[in-house]
Amino acid sequence: MPSFKSSNMTAGLLMAMAGSIAFSGKAIIVKLAYRHGVDAVTLVMYRMLFALPLFLLMAWWAGRGKPRIAGRDWLGILGLGFSGYYLASFLDFWGLEYISASLERLILYLNPTLVLVLGWLLYGRKISYRQGVGMLISYAGVMLVFGHEAALDGKNAVLGAALVLGSAISYALYLSYSGQMVQRLGSLRLAGWATSVACVFCIGQFVLLRPLGAAQVAEPVLWLSLLNATACTAVPVVLVMMAIERIGSGLTAQTGMIGPMSTLLMGVLILDEPFNMWIVGGTVLVLSGVFWVTRSPKV
């Protein structure tokens, strides 16, 4: 029995690490695709077009043998899909046109702190002193890296950071409102349908805003989008869910802190992004603050 528990723990940790690293690779792939002259509307369309069959399969698999989804839940799925995956994805991709992958990942990693703030604003939940200190540490880290990029890129850094922060807030809204629906539908089923809805929104956005000729992009963009849709979108969702089943959400979240570090390293090695003390210091502060916020206080 102990050996089984130990192997289960090891498998869960490896899944959580792999899922976090795979998620982090999204920003790297997007930055590589932008080198081929594609824009955010087209790029997010291709990502979601390739991911749609995978998400529909996920939703079907998770819903086998379960009751049909009620009408009010479909309305909830529509809203959550718009906020949590369509708007968050589009703003994130758009923001990556202007800022480094490292700063993008650090801003997105503020998500637990944004959920706390929204809980305070929407539901009156108190933010403890411990959580407040952790939030200040995290935001100080982001401001450190942002200040360095703003000094180099000026308005572009401000616009990009604002767009990615909007993405993080949009996803935090999804997390804040999805609690009851997760209990009714299950996390994997809800994620499958909400992301499928988001795929339709992203494809529809392209049809409305771009001529069909804009779909003719360089071949590397197609391959990068396919890689993004599978290895950095659908597969990590499954890995993280499987990790949560084995080691719990708390430990999975803490293991996910490897994500910003992996983005930083991939940005340096693949994109030739700068590696300096500003970025290292900011990353350490953000990780420390988020760890302080998410770690349960000892009783």
C-alpha cells in the first residue's frame, strides 16, 4: 500500500510539472508564429480551430453516463466560455505582440491573487494579512520586470501588459463564477464545453473581422498552431486534471510554479530574450508571493 501511494504521488507530481511546462510553452509558440507576419485574430483562430475537436471529445468523454445539461447551465457555459477562454485567449495573444514571453507569464501567474480580489469585490470575502502580504510581493515582482521593459519599449510595453492583465482578469472571473457549475457538471466536462464555446467565438471573430484570404498564412504558422492546440492547450488540461486526482489541487498549484521558470528559460534559449537580474528578481518575487498566497497557514 505505501509503495502504491508513493508511486501515485510521483506520477501526480510528474503530471503537474509536465502540464505546467506545456502550458508555459504557449507563449513561446505564439512569439515564434508572430515572426511570420500573422496577427492575433488569425493566430488565435487557428489555435482554436485545431483544438475544437479535442475539446468536444473531452466534453463527450467526461459526460458519458451523466444527466443531460440543463438549459440554465448552457447559459452559464456560454458566459464562462466567453470570459474564461475566448476573451482571455484573445487578449493574451494580442498582448504577446508587444511584451516578452517572460513578462506575459508573470502577469498571468498573478491569477490566484486576482481571484482573491474578485472574491472580496463580488462576495465580500476577507483577504487575510498573510494573503495581502503575498499579493504585494507578487505585484512588486511584476512591476520590477514591467518597469525594465517599459524603459526599453515604452508605450508598447504598457499596451501589452494591459492586454495580458485583462486576460488574467477575464480568466479570474471564470474561476470566480465557475465554482457551483464545477460541482454540478465536473471540472473536465465544464472545461470541455466552455472551451468548445470559446473556439466558436474565436473562429466567428475571424470570419467577421478578416477576409477569408487572411487564412492563407505561412506553413510554419499552421504547424505551430497545431502544436499549440495539442501540446500546449488540450494535453495540459488533461494532465493537470489527472494530477489533481492524484495529489490534490493545492499541491498541483504549487508544483505549477515551475511554469514561469520554464517560460523564462525557453524564452532565453528559443527566442533569445534577455536574461538579467531584473527578470530573475521579478520572477522570484512573483513565485514567492503566489506561494505565500496559496499555501495553507499552519494551524
